[in-house]
Amino acid sequence: MESDSTIPALALVVSILAFAFSELGATSIAGRIQAVASSVLNEEAGLSEQFRLLSNLPGGPTAGLRLLNLIALAATMVSMTAVVWASWGVRWDLTSIGGILVLVVLAGATYAARSLGMRYSAQLCTFMPRFAWLLSFPLRPILLIEELIVRNPSAEVSSPSDPALDFTLTVDPTEEVLDEHEVRMIRGVVQLDRTVAREIMVPRVDIVAVESEESLELLVDKMRTAGHSRIPIYKGDLDHIVGVAHARDVLQQLAAGKDASMTSAQQVGRQPMFIPESKTLEGLLEVFREQRRHLAVVIDEYGGVSGIVTIEDILEEIVGEIQDEFDAEEPDIQRVGDAEFAVDAGMTIDELNETLGVNVVNDGFDTIGGLVFDRLGKIPVAGDKVEHAGLSIEVIGTMGRRPTMLRVTLVHVPDSESARAE
């Protein structure tokens, strides 16, 4: 190689390193933000300051690094061409071969940088935010020109390929990092349009209902025992719900001097509302608001009643479990040993995964009890055991034909901290 090709060669190496560094920085920041947005936030030293710094960057948290990436890519191609021409003259065949080799090197650098960025995002984010902040200054004139050319204040810019852009939806730059409860609420609201009624409904076997010809006296007794202010009224069986009894209507009947033993439940029933299992919570909440309802009957694909859902169930998806004076305060899961837990069979697979840090796939079932049914292939009885996804599950309580309480043992302790379950 001739001496006059030394400078282009050095420029080529520097350009490739700058390209790899920009990929490393952008990926580490994006990975860090995505991890914070999708999991429970913990206070870490300097974390709030880093995120406030990133949220104020023009063009987004990684815009400066992306600009460096683009410049480095262009500089790499120019430097490669300069190296070839300085060494061998204008040889288009060698230039083409060199271009292909550079692209291969850049592809390898991209893969390595992104892998390292995702793996060590927490460590890299101790200095990357400040570096990204410095790189953002060249963007300010560009963004100003763009704003002058395109004036559309109502437009919303998003990029599904860059999770870092979701950062502004999670953190307010003027506040501290969101706490666990706030993150749960935001996640619950965002997921309303992706969660369906079947996932949160009270299943058919747990419905407290009254037969239409039963007396008001019996209806009052069921309301008092169950602690519900609204109870479905059926005729014949639960697949034929004809009304919904409201405690306020019952009190009005009693205040009017009606004989509770001679008045039927159907006389105080209101028109029921039916929805399909696939109704999203966002749509259901809107229907509840428009029709001033608080309870809906969930119908399966065959027209049978599969459960009921109330406005309280939707609120619990957003803010978490709501306990009132009638609810038992026993948690769905309790630790009974180092890697052993007593679990309510009605606990959802998603809740189990989040609490224990496991990865059970809900393939055709929603609850841990449904998993036991699926693996056993028969009606479970106390003492039955199944093993699945690193878990040993034993039935320790049943009611009728379904399990109610399970003992779950972690056969293979997951990497994530299982100590979150209290």
C-alpha cells in the first residue's frame, strides 16, 4: 500500500469504529428505556437524572447517535473508495469488492454492537446519555428548519422499530422516575384495547345468581351473603339470564311495604346486557359509560353464558386488586418454602409468570387451574401432580370438579428474582 493511502486507511478504521460506537450507544439506550418501560421500576443512583436528560433531547433520546451513525456510514464508504484509489488507482472492480467487504464488516460490527448494547445497557447508560446529549446539538438547526417547513402540530411521530421513542409515554421529564403503582396503572390503561372480557370475567362456576321465581327474601339473603349489590336473575338455568337485580331496587320494594316472601326476584330485575367474550375492555368501558351499566353477561361462541364482568373488574385491571369489607384478604399466592408457594387455582398464567419470574405459555388456558386440567387430562383430585415449564404443581384443594388451591414448587429456579412473591 502506498504512503498516500495511510490517511484514508486511518479514516476508514475511525469511521467503522464510530459506526459501531453509535450502534452500541443507540442500542444500549433503547434497551435500557424498554426495560424500564416494561418492568417494575426500582430507584437506582442517578437513574432519574439520566432519564430527564434523555427526555429533553431534540428528535428523541437516540437522535444524535443515529446522526453519528449516518455520518460514519457515509465516511466509511468514502474512506474505502479513497483507500482503493490511492493504492491502485481508479479500479472499479477493486472498488466494488472493497465496498462489499466494508458492508460485511459493518454488518458484523452492527450485530456485535447491538448484542453488547442490549447485554450491558445498564452499565453503558451511566455515560451514554451525556454523550447523546452532546451529539444532539448539531440536530437543533435541522429540527428548526423541519419545523418551519412542515407545520403540523397535530401530527404524532412514532417509530415501531425504535423502542426508545416510547420513552416519553413512560416518564415525565419534570418528575421523578415513576413508582411501581404508577407504572402498573399506565400499563393497565394502555392494555385496555388488547385485553378481552374473557380474560377478566368471573367464570360461570363462580357466578352468584338467583332463579326468577325465587322470593325477594332469598334474593336479599344471597346479596348479603355474597356481598354483591348486583346479582343476575336466570330462568331455568344460567344460560337463560333474564335480568339483573340491583340492591337499590330491592330496598325500594321493601320500603314500599312489599312482602319479601311473596315478591319474586323477577319483579325487581333490570334488562341484562350481553357481550361476547372477545369484547375489549376499552370498548366495554365505553358501553358501560354510555348505557350507565355496571354489569354485563359474557356469552361464548355457542350462545351460552361463560361468565359476568363488572366495572370493578375493569378498574382492577388498571389499579390492581380492590378489597372491600366483603372480600377475603387472602392473596392469590403465598410463599410456604424457599421455592414453594401456595397458589389459588384461579390465578392467571400472566400473574404467575410476573410474580415467580417463570415463563409458562398460556396455550388454550388462562389460569393455573386450567393448566392443571390440560396436563392431567382428567378431573383433578387432591394429590394429583403435574410438571411443566420448570414447575411442579400439586393439587391440594378442590371444589366439585375443579381445583381451588395448588402447591407450586420451582424445580428450576428462574434467573429473575422470585422473592417478589410474599
